[in-house]
Amino acid sequence: MTDNIRLADYLFTRLRQLGVGSIFGVPGDYNLRLLDYVVPAGLHWVGNCNELNAAYAADGYSRINGLSALITTFGVGELSAANGIAGAYAERSPVIHIVGTPPRPLQSSRALMHHTFSDGEYGRFAAMSIHITAAQTKLSDSHTAPDKIDWILQQALIHSRPVYLELPDDMPGILVSAANLKAPLAVLKVPSPVHEPQVLSRILERVYSAKQPLILVDGESVALGILDQLDTLIKSTNWPTWTSVYGKGLVNESYDNVYGLYAAGFGDQPAKEYFESADLILTFGPHYSDTNTYFWTTVPKDAAAITFKDSTIQIDSDVYRDISPADVLTQLLQTLDSSRIIKPTGPPKQEVTTSDIKDTDIIAQNNFYRLVNPIFREGDIILAETGTASYGGRSFKLPPKARFFSAVTWLSIGFMLPCTLGTALAKREQNQASGASNQTTLIIGDGSLQMTAQEISVMIKEKLNILIIIINNEGYTIERVIHGRKQPYNDVPFWRHTQALSYFGADEEHVAQNTFTAKTCGELREVLKNERVHSGQGVRIVEVIMDREDAQGPLLYLLNKQKAEEQKGSLPG
Amino acid sequence: MTDNIRLADYLFTRLRQLGVGSIFGVPGDYNLRLLDYVVPAGLHWVGNCNELNAAYAADGYSRINGLSALITTFGVGELSAANGIAGAYAERSPVIHIVGTPPRPLQSSRALMHHTFSDGEYGRFAAMSIHITAAQTKLSDSHTAPDKIDWILQQALIHSRPVYLELPDDMPGILVSAANLKAPLAVLKVPSPVHEPQVLSRILERVYSAKQPLILVDGESVALGILDQLDTLIKSTNWPTWTSVYGKGLVNESYDNVYGLYAAGFGDQPAKEYFESADLILTFGPHYSDTNTYFWTTVPKDAAAITFKDSTIQIDSDVYRDISPADVLTQLLQTLDSSRIIKPTGPPKQEVTTSDIKDTDIIAQNNFYRLVNPIFREGDIILAETGTASYGGRSFKLPPKARFFSAVTWLSIGFMLPCTLGTALAKREQNQASGASNQTTLIIGDGSLQMTAQEISVMIKEKLNILIIIINNEGYTIERVIHGRKQPYNDVPFWRHTQALSYFGADEEHVAQNTFTAKTCGELREVLKNERVHSGQGVRIVEVIMDREDAQGPLLYLLNKQKAEEQKGSLPG
């Protein structure tokens, strides 16, 4: 390594060191010079169809890879990505958003350039980013640039949230010191607080005295970096274990003691009874949004809970701050005497069967997910877009090492399709060493699909093995159940979904062999048996037709509530 | 009119009074109750495919109609629209952005709702809007809501820029006072300043003494509300008249004294000589961004210019503030003695001919626009998307009352397609009284098209008469000429554009009869002769194939500069 290095090479070397293999984004005239360095740095450039799609894809990539990068251009590009960055903030994906800004001389002379408001102001969009990123920095000179880059990357990793980096268009080629690069970027560990032994002993005391314990894994466990320890804890205690929606896919659902999703009154009654009378709920990475907690009905009571958060552990109502949950969990596992803990009898497990589903049945929310479930294999990725799919997908029994993504908090419809692209790409890169191959399956409604459909063309270009199952129910059924179930504003334009692969540029032969439709359960069974569907190459599309008002779970509850209000005359029909 | 009215009805009544006929947007669970009132209020609801497209469409509608409205949902919806709102700010489209926010009880209890960061904060996205809108307000109670609505609408009209209105989801049905509605919403006129007579006499003096005068109409003349007066001025003086890119389509190009676009060194030499030696340049609605002024080469010298801006008039280097340019212009027209002004001989006009174009020629930037030009008719709308099209389109000779939209300052690629939808819809509403019919023609590159292509399905659903000419040059040619002309990052995925109408849901018969391609000028001539193309119904698509590096004007200059740098070895090839 030489003593000096070009700025862009510095940045991209750091990203490579941190395991980033691909960068997402859209070219624009203030980032083109930066893009020159992407491929020479050994990174793959994914040119997305637009910046929102690029941000969504970067978020997805980060959820599998642990970090991702997005490059947009000043103003027009970065603002288009804003909603995607905000979603990454809400659901804790570390994405480094690199914005190519006008060259420094133009900024300091307040030139009336395009992609500005033609008023000499250059700080506006960076000011907006403060609200949706964990940290922001602006590169301005060769002296400070390397440290600023290191700092912003550390912030992304510490907070597990997006960060914002301004890189003026005249800077990618300038020389900076390469000294920092000799050591990998370190995120310093927090020192153990003096109260740590007390916390550990209080936890152990509760663990040994628990009569009806359980483990609850929520999604921020990823940000806590404790997934391996959790796996050990779940195996070594053998305690009944549930996840939230957000936590689904983070624990091995093939273990006998793992029950999958806990849904309180929207799930099965024995699980609810066990959960609500538990005297210890070891809770990891809590994220208590309405959607993730079934309107807060799945949140453990303080009296039962020991909760591991970012830098706090809460026992009963005592909050211990400045503590590393990962360290405490490690010590707990080292100290734990398994002979001293109870072997509770968990509630009975619900058996899932498809034998009651007749081939002549029309495809519906209450049969579709059970029929699809068997195609998933170890290590696959399954994504269920916000809408009916996100509720239905929660019932999947996942194979080991599968990851699952669904509606947690941000719930931006359209997100899941580009997210699918990002996750599939990250998984393929992970599999490169082992030579393994995995499928990525997206289940998405027609309303969501229309938001970001063009990104299918990038999936095709990237030759990713992605199965897209489109639920065609003629519009936003999730909105229909909330309000306006007969209102035309919840409809969407008619599209011919089976023509998507052809329009978006797949080979003609591929199109003919990889496009499917199903209206009945028998047809769906046939389609799912097809090897091209469950184990195929490239992008495949299955369109399934469902009823406009077909919904399950909380959505069915909302629909019935709406119908009752209509009958009372308090709502338009 | 009753004394009380529901809040949503109040808002929509005001919008109707101000000439808004359609509302753009996307349903979301915090705006559904508001959407219930749209159609009953006599407004047309345009459900767009996503919020960015909706914002772009609202911007386009406003450019024809003078005001538009956009409804999105909190967080996910409004942030997706941010780039479109920013563009409306940059190019002065008054768009009222109505955001359906969570119900007041949820906000005040800081509930951890979806579409938030699950942290109790509800002010973040409104804080972001401050940077990209001219005014912001939040409805919070029935007492103040009517006045707040009136105020925010006034701000949109005064500034001719977007504004931001938060409307909690529990408020559309509450009763508010209807008293304000008895009078139309008035935007107060500014009083004449004491220096107005001095300004007028200085202007008259210069007008009477000018030896080589000209009129320059720039795009902010729309915001100044002076288009009718300008038409009178251009006719009554008969002085040579040019426009900027932004001003193109605001003056009648069929007048003998109107020369069309002034492009300084990028246009014809006689015009440049006349312009640069002029002793009086009456300049209206200036907007001096790099793109709109050919890198500031078309900006008049202070010594020659009298410049009418928002609330100032500048004569030489004296700036008169707090003055109404419209009032002064009106007085000028009333006072002007035509016998006292010079009848200058303008420069010769360039004749445009297509006789040199052979049928066997491939379609190229230097022949395409001349071949297309004859299909435009009085009152049509022509849009040339950022990229090669925006430069080529500047050479069109427009028929009377035609409007033209092209790259001015914001230059967000993908904008022009949804903008086309908005302009076409506004024009159709304008034509309803007269029964007239007009075509809207979009010329767009394949790179831009991929950003927002799904909005074609809304054009189809709305049964608009839109001709889309897609320039297929396999990527972002405008980026290629700026930098990286051979770089793969400037390529885009391959799409089958001739399948767009079918994929996006047009009737099968319509698809077959309204999809065209052309590679040679002869083929293009044939296509353009087809009545379905120049005067058809619904959406029609013409794909033309051009070379990847085919560019003209400033783009050709940039391309040649890049090639020269490559030869010097200062750039990668």
C-alpha cells in the first residue's frame, strides 16, 4: 500500500474492507467522476432504474450483508432516495449514502447551477438529510477526508442506520493519506460499566428461579450483533422461543422449542396463554411499533421481561445504561448452569396441513401461503411486501438459515421489490465462497408492484434467481380493509403482469418458460411443482388471482370493523 | 352555502374556486378519510402509480392550470414526493402538497406508529419540507383551520411555488366555519411605491431612445402573470423578440418579429450579433441557471437591460424594490406612443428545411426534430425530457398557443413523463368549454423513461391523447457526453419499448394500431404521416433508434471536449 491514495480509492477500499461487494445508485453529472473508480476498486456497480429503487435495494443488501452503499447525485438524485433512506433509518439498515455534489469552486462561488434552486444555496439537501440519517459529513479537503470517511462509516455501524456523505465532484481524484487503511476500521467496544456484575447476577437469579420462561427475539437483535449467541441460548435452554414479525427469520424455526411468530390474540390461543402467564421473558432487540406488535398486544409486561436493547438492559422497571447487551449475553452463556434451569413444557404446536385444500378452491389468503411454503429451502430469502402478503407471510414455517422480510414499521409500499434485488445480490455474493445457490422469493400485491416495477429489469440484467409471485387483487386491498373498501381510489390501473419479463428485457425463450398464472389451488399446485418455479434460474413470475376483499388476521379484523360501521351508517358504503 | 362545512369540503371548495379540477396522489392509511371527499366535491381523483410520479404530474398540471394539488400520506408518501416538490420549487410551479398525517390523539400521545421512526417524533418530515416549499402549515383545530388553508393557498399563489399542508386523519370530517368561502380567495395587490412614476419614466425614456432594442422573455414571466401584456408589447412594438429555454412557448412564435430561442454562441450568428450590440433589452421573468442561459452566455449586460422580476425592476444597476412588474408593464403599454419608437431591422431568420434529409438517412439528432416539427398544431403541448431531447426540442418552431417544456434548472430525469400526464389532463379540462382537442407530445430518452415508465398506465386509464416518442440510444447519452462516454455505468437495461402499451393495460386492438418504430428517416416520415400518430386517440408510442453518442449543441461541445481530453490522456478512454 502506498502512502498516498486517490480519495475515491480510499473510500472504496474501506468499503471493500467492510465486506461491501456491490454499490447501488444512478449516474448523475455530479457523481460520474466518482463512478469511474467503482469497478477498478473491485466493486460491482448496480445501475438502478431510479434512486428510490436504488435506496430500497441498498437497504435490502445491507440487511443480508451488514452494510451497503448507495451513490446518487446532488438534489434530484438524493431527494428521490429520501424515502428509502428514511426506511433504512426506521428499520436499522446501515446504508452509506454517498452524494456526488457540485465541484467545490461552484459551491463556494454560489453559482446558479442546475440541480439547485438557482439561488446560490448548496446546503439545503444536506440539512434535510439530518432528519433521516444517523450522521452526516461533507468532504471538503484532502487533509480531513480520510478521517471523515472513517468516522461516518463507524457511525453507520454503531447506530446500524444510514449515514450521509457529501463528496464534491472535483474530489474523487485528489490524493489523500492512505495511512489509516493499514488497519481495518475498528468500531471501539464500550467499556464494561461498574454495574455489569450486578446486572448479570440479577439476570441469573431470574433465569434460575423462572417457572414459566420464554425467549422473545425481535428484529433489532441484528443491530445488537447477538444472533449467534441467541442461537446458543435457544439451544442450551431449550426454552420456548418466539419472534416478532421483525425478528422472524433470525432464529432457527426447525428447533422443537421454536414456535415462530408470536401474535397474541391474532395467533393461537395456547401460545397466548403461555406468553401471558410467563414469569420470565428474555427479550432481545425490541422494536415496539404498532405493526410489529399487533397494536402493542405482544409487548411483554415489565414485571416479566428482561430486555436487551442497544446500550441498555432493562430488568423489571430498572434501566441499566451504558452496557453492552452482547457482552452481558456472552457472560450469561458462559456462566449459565443448565442443570439449574427449568425445562418447561411449552404450549402444543399448531400443525400446518394442506390436505383440506381442494384443487378446485380458488386461491385465497387462507390457503395460498400454506401451498407456497414447501418450496422454501435452507438459506433462502423470502420477502412478503406490505399488504395482505406481509400478514400472510408471517405464517410461513422457515427452513434453517432462511431470512424473512415483511412489514415492520416503515411500510412503504413498493419497497420490497427493489429490496428483493438487494438481498438476492448480497446472498449470491455470500454464497460465492461455498458455491451454494439460493432462491429469493418475493410475494407482492399488484398495488405495491406498480410503485417500483421497473426494477425487475435490473434483476434480469443481474441474472439473479428470483421468483416473484404477484397477488393480483386489483388494487390496494390493505387500504380497502382500513377504509374505503368500495372506493375507486383504492383501485389501480390494469396491467398485464405476465408480460413483465418480456417488456423488461428477458430473453424470449426465458420469458415463455418462466411466466405462470394460477386462479385455482390446483393450478397453483401444478405451477409450484414446476422445477423452473421452485429451483429455476433468472427471474420468474407467477401471477395469482385473489379476491379484492380477501384478507386475514388483523386485516380481516379491520375489514369486519369497517363493515360493522357501514351498517351503523357511520361510514359511506 | 351553510354556515358550517366539513373541513375537507372547505379545502376542496377553495381548490375548485381556484380552478383546480383534478387532484393527484396515492392513497395511504393516513389520507383515506380525506380521499372520501374528493369526488363528492366535484374533483377528479388521479391515482398515480407512486408519489414521485404524482408530484411530477401535479407540477405539470400546475404549469398549464396555474395551481395544482397533491395528496400523499405521512412519511413514506410525502418523502417519495420530495424530489418532485423540490423541482416545482426550482421551476416555480404552485403545488399544494396535502399530507394526511396520523390522527391528533396518536401524535400527541407520541404513539409508536408505522410510517414513523417508532420514536414518538412526528415533526421530522414537516421540518424537511421547510427546505423545499415556500410555506408550511399544520391543521390542528377547527377554529384556525379555514384561515390556515386560505393562507397557505395564498402563499402558493404569491410565490408561485409549492406549499405544504399537514392534515391529520381525524380532521377531514370535522365542522369548520364556511364564512370565508362566501368571497373568492383574494391575493392582495401590492400598493404602488412612491418611486413608481420615476421607474416608468426611466423605462419610457430608454424605450424612446433605443436604437437597437429587443425583448427577451424568460420563464418566470408565468409567475409574474404578464403573458397577455407581453403579447401586446411584442405586437405593438414589433421589436425583435427572443425567449430563453424556460420562456419558450410563452410567446407566439408565428409573429414575424419573434425569433424563438436565443442561444448566444450555440445559436445562429446574426442573432448573437444583434443581441450583443443591442442598447435595450427588455427582459421579463429572468431565471439565470446555467442550463437556461447556456452557461450564462445569454444573460443581457446590465447596461442594456431593463429587467422585470418578482417584486423588483432593475434598470442598469439600479434595483427598484417593492414594485409590481405587472402594474408597471400595464402602465407602459397604456402610455407607450408607438410613433416614437424605432422600427429596427432584426437579423435575418434562419429557414428550416427538411429537403436535405434523405429517406435512407439514419435518424439522428440533426434531422429528427425537423422531421417531427410539422405534426404540432395550435394549442398543443410539447415536452422534451432532460437529455438530448431537451436540447433538440429547443429548435422547434411552435404553433400559436402551444406550450413547451424542457430542461430548465431542476433537470430531474424521469420528470417529463408524469409531467406530460399532468399537462395533458389540465389542457383537456381547459378545452372542455370550447370542445377543442389537443395533442400532447413527449420526446424522451430510454434512460429517463425507465425512471417513471409505469405512469404510462395512468395515461392509458385517463384516456389522454398523448404521443410518446422514445429515443432509444441505449442509455444516458447526456451523461455520456459529460463524462464516461464508454463507461457501462451510463448504460441502462434493455427494454422492449414497443410492448409498453400492452404491458400497461391498453386494449389489445389499440396496442396493435398505436405502436411504431423507426430507424431511418424514411421510416420516420411514414410513421409521422399516420393519422393515428399526429392526430390519434389515447396513448401512442413511437420508438426511434439513435446512436449512443449522437448529440448536438452544447452536448456536442461537451462530447468533443471529452474526446480531446481523452487524446491528451487526462481521462480514461
